[in-house]
Amino acid sequence: MTAQGNFRYVSTTRRVREDRRFVVGRGTYVADVPAREMLHVALVPSPHPAAKIIAIDSAEALALPGVHYVLTGEELSGAVDPLMNGLDTPHVRRFPLAVGQTRYAGEWVAAVVAETRAVAEDAVELVQVEYDPLPHVINPERAYEPQSPPVHPGHGSNVLLDRTFVWGEVDRHFAENPRHLKFRVTWGRNSTVPIETFGVLAKWDPWREILDVWASIQMPKYSDQIARSLRIPLNCVRVHQDVDVGGSYGVKRGIKHTVLVSHLARRLGRPVRLIEDRLENMRAGDAHGPERIFDVEVAFTDAGIVHSMKMRALDNAGAYAGRAPFQLGKPIGAIVGPYQIKSVQYQAISVTTNKAPEEAVRGFGQSPTNYAIETMMDKVAAECGLDRIEMRRRNFIRKEQFPYLIPSGTRYDSGDYHTVLDKVLAHANYGELLEERDRLRKSGLLAGIGIAACLEPSGGNSAFEPLLNEKNTTTTWMESCRINVDGLGFITATMHTTSSGQGHETLVATVVGEVLEIDPDRIRVVRPDTLASLPSNSPVGSRMAIMLGGAAFHAAQIIKSKVIDLACRYFGREGDGVTYSAGAVSDNATGKRLELAELVNIAHRHHHSLPEGTRPGLNSEYVMQVPGGGKLAENSRIQMYPAYSFECHLILLSLDPILGKPEIRRYIIGHDCGTIINPHIVKGMTLGGIAHGIGASLLEEFVYDEEGQFLTGSFMDYLLPSSHEVPHVEMVHHCTPSPLTVLGQKGSGECGYLGAPAAVSGAINDAVRPLGIWFDKLPIRASRISDAVAESAPGHSQ
Amino acid sequence: MNVELQVNGTDHVVDVEPRKTLLDALREDCALTGTHAGCEHGVCGACTVLVDDAPIRSCLLFAVQADGYQITTIEGVAPGPGELSILQDAFCETHGMQCGFCTPGMVLTGHALLKRNPNPSRAEIVDAISGNICRCTGYGQIIEAIELAAERLRGRNLSDSISAEPTMVHADIVAPEDEPERGIIKAAGYDLPHEGKP
């Protein structure tokens, strides 16, 4: 590895090593992990959005052959501590099962344990629960009102978080710029909905005093949370991280499931497994994404230059706090998008309602925020009579302005937004695209062009936690790698978290191979269990290329310097007297060369040939801190993530005016995530993210009725994009390396998803604008489009 | 009740409840865990297996209904240990997956398509896999994989290439034992008998 772009293995189209096991069906997912004498769990759901639990009668269920136990929230809450709550809201307590009252329809009221899952499901029907219904609240604006029924009466209101930040001279900028505009947009409640539901298997060994956990998990500090809740030492919890996770995209945070089965495994002395069925997953997996209302006000010039923005984001967290409030925090790190907006007022409100809890979803609140910002740009362009492309070009941060400090205290590392935009326009032939749109319009269709230009904050840390909760003073969010060169000269590297399809084994092998100049296919990558692991978090916040790639890079550098040091001692030279090449070291003066095999032999066996004080073996470890992090907030300003990827979407879409069915005719994305480590992986992330974004903007929504009942518990109600709905995507690349990362890489795990909803919404609104229609809520389903078009027709009456 | 399932050419006599799905019987009674449960209501396609060469949803078929049919699961596709079919290899070549959970169903659906249509258009591929939901890839690299496999199979100029055993190829990855000198590492056998080799 030498200069930028001159890599041996990085950025080359090497295969993804994980694929070989998946393509033959030999992945090991949690449901594939065997355990002798395993028991199975099924859950008793609450039929009410809010109700007091008067009594639970388990007698009939327990009488069914094969049933071992029925656990209630009352019993469980006496044995375990509440699940972690990131905010300082001590009266918003959450246990795996409802305690005393239920807070959403579908919430788990009791758990049935039986010899088989089928018997457990049968027994669920036999558990008799007596309820006393309570008033409920579904709508977040209603929940924000002081007189709304409190989801947690002890907390006193439904407000989990209500903070207003003012960064820069908002009042002055609004006064100085007489042109203002105000609007509201709503991001509907959806999620990433992996095809594998959440599952967990727990086994307690009372003689060894160890809890073994296998789970379909993607969660930072997972074992810490298990230990705290069960009140056992952390070194009694062993999470097996070599479990393949069947998709997550943020949401696989099954801590409540885990605490439940872990408690049951200890209580019953047998391994206990819970694999959600699809309804359990959709209704009470606690894995819905943000549901957010944005009220935006903007001050701009006649030339369309945006100077200041006021944004109020009201988020519906559902029944418990979870990670939801923090999803209002992360977007603070990119609150102005790619634009030179001088000042921002941001009010972040998180309220509880009687819906399923919200959990982390791809982008951690950034995609909804980008949707609001991009809608703002479209509206200002329309107001000023400007082309939407030109509008963005005028407001973009310029290449020479990086590193660029935004009002909320984050410094963007690098970027070249104008060039990426120009590349997209050139690839698409924007003029022809406009002509094609107009041709489609003349043919009787509705047609529109959508544009989104947005950022992907990457290298995730937890800076939003101390920003939103002063009692939290965490300023590190490390990731780690250990490398061992064994006695036969073969290399094994470690990673210390599960993966859910991101190709991390390929990442580690590629980076280690790059540094050591060794074919990555020769490097094994393993995942020790948590007791054998270095401190690490997990693949959240588009962080692994930067953080795991960074840790692997530094651990490999240590190996390389140890090898050089070993050779120097052997040759009796100083460091600059030798040359490293592909594992071997040569003496510059004599030309004598030590192969890695010989160096390994010295390190592992020939201690006598080295100076005193040399340590045997050849290994390294590196615990990496997030670049640029490590500080608490000052004056409500903080450096959020370190590196900022950029993406620019351009869409041509048509609508059948009768059916309202959208057809995406061209989809072009320009993407800049710095140095790409594996092009296959980045391409897949981008295409998959766009598919998620198309789902979020056109199809997917978790719907509740006014009675608080959940209406979308199956894939026939909650619609996922199939291959018919996802168009062919044309990708245009650009590379602006990050100056803060080891190879210039930035994150790409959320790309595509961060701009697709904004672009699709923009295209549909461009298509229906001639009819005087504007859709201000996602998803925009075909039925809404056809209804709106019909209502707009001349002579239409209600 | 006893059911005789012919899976990947092997007979399994299993004792199942009449209500047990073929999916659960394959996973629990035949120990074939490559078939995955996604939605269990027939939408996602993760549980796809071939019954007499046609893709079906094993979550919608009772095990007792499968008695007497030829069932192919993902475990029956690779020609041998460490080997891949042409289509599986193409999935690896284009990275037609991420988490791998929908992959067995996708591969089997692709096999069935190529068997009945060795020269599918993009639209025909899109149509064939439209009953298999993938949340990771956005389908692009899956479509590319099937296109690539079709091209390679056509290049072989044999009829019925997709399922004929002799046309299965090995993965395009060199096993260490075939080429021990590949990469830079030589076995450090200095202090070991036979240079550390068995």
C-alpha cells in the first residue's frame, strides 16, 4: 500500500468471503444452533393498547402436556432490573413483560415455556388474563399535550425529551432575510424488517456459573445490558458472536427477549429459546423505526441562498424510551445537510404513545431529517423560480471550504459535492431527462424528476448520548482487532461483534492483507465470544469500515513493525537499514533476506538468537478510538461522527393518473464514500439502501387504528419492495478521501437509504404539481396518489 | 404420523404431527437448516425448496403433503464438499447477497428458472424472483448473478446444464492445499519433523 488509489487489495473487486457459506445454506443463524433439552417460548399478547392487568390465570395452560412454565411480568420484575434507559427518565421503566399495566396492543403480558414452540403457542391460548382498559393515546401531537393520558403515569407526562437548540444567530438571519417559508412533512412509521426475525437462545450452567447466549443481535454493549439486568457479573455472560444475523439494518436489539429467556434458562435449568414469529416481530418485537413530524421554517434570499432554518421534530417513540430519543440527536451532526446554512434552531421532541417502541433503524434518524431538508430545498427553489439543481449548487459547501464547521459544532471532514452533482448530471444527460419527462407528460402520464443531495455521517460514536443526557459522560465508542501470527506463520485476525451481512470478515482480511502485503485469502478472521473479546461496540452508525477497518489496520501495522524490529535485532541493524516486503525483511547493506517463516521461527522458537528483553511470539492488538471524538459537548455543540459521505440521487418517475402506480424509469445515484475497501460490498449497500428508501417512501408503514389496534402484522399488510418495485440503478462514483481515516475510507452502510425517500417524494410531487397536489407524508402509496388525482379533477365533488 | 420424505436423493422417514409444515420437518426432523423461516405465511420466499424441480414455499405445505415427492433443498445443490454449482458460484462472483438469509430460496428459485429457461431476459429474471424478498441487496446483484450463470451455462453448450451433475463446476477459489506457495507464507518447519507437514 502506498499512495491513495495505489492498493494491492483495497478497492479491488475481490469476492466477499462470507458468501461461500451463505450460498450453500451453511450460515449459522440462531435458529440453527443446536442445544440439548431445549425449551421454547411463546408470548401472551395484550389485546388492549392500555389496560391494567387485574389477574393472570395460568392453570389451564400449565395443565397442557409439555408446558413447563408460565412467567408473568410481576414475577420477572422481582428478579431482574429494568432494561437500560439512555435518558434520565427513571420512571419510564421497561421490563421484558408488562408489569401491572400494558402500554400497547401486542405487548407481552406473559411468557409460556414448553417442550416445543407449537405446544407453547397452544398454551398461550389457554392463559386467562383479566384487564381493566385505560385511556390511550396514539397520535404524537395529542401525546405532547399536557392533558393527554400518560403512558407512564409515574413519569407525569408523555414527554421524554423536549430540547431546543439554537446554533448561530437565527433571529438575526430571519430578520435580515425577508423571504421566509414554512411547511410540515411527516415521516411515517416504518422499519427495516429483516427477513430473519429476532431470535435468542440462552443456557445457564449453574456449576460453571456462566450464561451462554446465542442471538440474532446487532447491539452495542449487549452483554453489559444482559449482566446489569440479570444482576450477575459481566464475566458470567458469554455471548457467542459467531452467529450469522439474517439482516438487521439497525433494529436487531432484542434485549427484552434476551433478558426474558436468560431469566427463564436460569429459573428452569434448561436451555431456552425464543424465535419470534412474524406477527410477534411486527407487533411487539420493539423494532419499529422513527415516526416523525417536521415543522420547518426557512429564511432565504431572492437568489435562493438559505441562511437560516428552524426545525421542530416531533417523534413518536412508542410505549418505552428505547433508543428512540437519540435518533433525534444523531442528525444534529448533519443538521444543515451539504449546505452552507449559517444558523439553525432545532427543537427535538420525543413523546411516548401507546404504540410499539421505536428502535434504531438504518441512519438513526438521518433519513427522515434528510427528507425534511431536501423538501425544504425543493420548496425554496419553487418559491424563487429556480431549477432545483441550480438551487442546490448555489447552497452546497464548496470543496475548498473543508474541513467545514457547521453551526451545531460538527466539522465535516471532506467532500466535493459540486463534482458529484456534475457527474450525475453528465451521466444522466439532465437535459434529455427533462425532455423525457415532458414527453411522458404529453403522452398522458404524470411524470416528475426527483433530486436529493445528502450526507451520510459515518464512523459512528455515541456523542448524541451526552448531548441529550448530561448524566451520560461516555466519550469513547471503540472497536478492536487482535492479530496472531501462529507458529507456522499463518495469520488469524479477530473481530469482536456479530455481523448482519456487511462483510466484516472480508473487510478485516482485506485491510490486514493490504498492510502486511499478504493475500487476504490466506488470512483467517474469527469472532471470539465476548469473554475472549477486546472492548468493541457493533456495526452501527456506518462505522465498521472506519473503526473495524482502522483497528485492523493499526493491529497489522504493529505486526509489521514487530517483524521489522525482530529482523533488525537479528541483523543487528537500525530500522532504516532494512526493508519490509510482503512479510519478509531484507538487510539493505548485505541483501540478506529473512522470510516471514524464518521470522516466525525466531519469534516462536529461537529466543536464544535474540537480545535479552525480547518477548516471544508475534501478535498484536489495537483498541481504536473514533477519530476526532472524545470530547463532551460545549455550549450544546459537539463533534458528532468524524467522516461524511455524500450521495446525490436523480430520478425520473411516471405515474398512471388512474391507478396512481409509480414507475421509476431512471434511477441514478452519485456516491462518494472516500476510499472504497470492497466495491462489491459498497455497491450492495447502496442498492439495498435505495430499495429500503423506495419501501419507506412508497409502501411500508406500521399502521394503528384510532382504537390503538395494530393493523399491519403480516407481509400482506406491511408491503415490502419486491424485484418488481426496485428499478435498475445506475451508479456514478467519486472519491474524496477522508483525511481522518487510515485509508481515506468513509462509511457506506446507510447509503442510498439516506436520500432515496427524499428523491422519490420529490419526483412524485414534481409529477403531481401541475394538478395542484402536494404530498407531505410518507409513504405515498398508490391509493393515495390515485385518490388525490381523482379529487383534483375538474368537477369532482365530495 | 410417519412420512417418507425424499430429500436431495436421500429417504428420510420422519414421525410428524399432521400440522407440521414441510419447513419445520426439514429443519427439525431432517437436520437441514439451510431452508429458512422468514414470514411463515407464504410471502417472503425464504423457505423456498424445489418439489419435483418446481419452487414451492415449504411454510405453506404440510410435511404429510410432501410424501412421495422429490424435494431439493439448498443442501442438495452444491456438487460436493467445498464445491459450488455454477449459479452458486455466480452469486459469489457478483456478491448477490449480504446477510445470506434469503439466499437459499433465491438460489433454488434461480435454478428452477434456468432449468426451464436457459436464456432468460432481465424482465424474466425479475419476474421469477419477485416472490422472494431480499431486504439487503435491492436485487441488483442477484439479477446479475442469474444473468452471469445463464451466460456461463450457455457457454457450456450442453442441454439441461443447470441440473446435470457433470456440468457443476468447482468454485473459483484455490484451496490452500492445491497451491501452498500462494501468498508469501512458507511453512515454518525448521524445528519440526518433515518440515511441519504430516
